[in-house]
Amino acid sequence: MKKLSETPFVHETAKVTQSTLGRYTEVGAHCHVAYSTMGDYSYCVGGTQIAYSDIGKFSNIAANVRIYASMHPMERASLHHFTYRSAQYFEGEEDDAAFFEWRESTPISIGHDTWIGHGAVIMPGVTIGNGAIIGSNAVVTKDVADFAIAVGVPAKTIRQRFADPIAARLDALKWWDWSHEQLHLALPDFRTLAIEPRHPATPIP
């Protein structure tokens, strides 16, 4: 059985480049993480690609997610790599550093305790709030508020997970900053305490 620890777990088929991984984090099979941070307890699995992103703690990132879909230079005469990855094509040429600096200038921010569904795409510059859910195969082009559920192409908020007073109390509690020991002690509450009346799980599209 796999056992996570304070040392990040990176699958042998995954690739992590110039990124910071927190405690109890996991980068699963065939995932790529570049120029990003993943907070404590966050994980990604199954071919997910992440770049230029700041991901909070306890983020649940499903398979085949793309966080930061790379932008091409739409204002130029050509969209192609040769205009900015020029060293690959022409002897003596260098890559276009300014273009890559522009890419870095539109990072993504994902809050704590989020769920990014299978196949979702998060576009550059987007902020996703604490406790938010992104539905499977959604394409997120605009910010998503705390505790919102957003689905579709382009993604739109269909409802909030909790009433505003409850959401505010959860945000103020900041349980994601608790120590590992505190989380362990509170595990029975996390497993059994329903914030709203219990109802059958509803699949997120």
C-alpha cells in the first residue's frame, strides 16, 4: 500500500520541473508539473499537466486535467512554434524570451480544498476559490468563487456548495492550515459530520 509522507511522492513516469511540492503531496503517473507550486496534501493523477500555477492545500486534481493551456501568439502572422521556439528550427537563433515571459505573467491560482474534475481545462489568468468544484471536461475561462460548482464549456457556476454564512465559517476555520496531528484527531468529524442534511451523492457533470 502506498504511504504518503512529508516527502512529496512523484511517480517514476511523472516529470516535475522548477516547482515546489508541499508535504503529503502526490504527482501521479504521467503527470507533468512545471513552474508551479502545490500546497500540502494536494495531488494530481493520470496524465494531468500543470504549468505556471499556484495550487493551494488539499487540492484534488483528477486525470487528464490541463491547468494552464499554453497560449499561442494569435496577434502574429503565424501561430507556430518556429516564431518563439526558434532555436529548434534555425541555426544560430535563440528562443523568444519575451514570449515566454508573457506566458509567465498570466499564472493560475487555485485555492484550498478544491476538486478539479476529469479532463477539465483551466485557462491562464484564472483564479479558483477555496472549496470550489470544477466539473469534468469543463473549460474554465473566468474566475470561480469560493465554494462554487462550475461546469460546462465555457464553465459557468450552477450553484454554491453551502449557504453564505456556512461558507464564511468554513473559510474562517481554515482547517487546511491545521497540523497533521490536528487533522488526525478531527478525522472522525470529517468522516461523519454533514454540514447540510445528508442526501445521496449527486454526480458532477
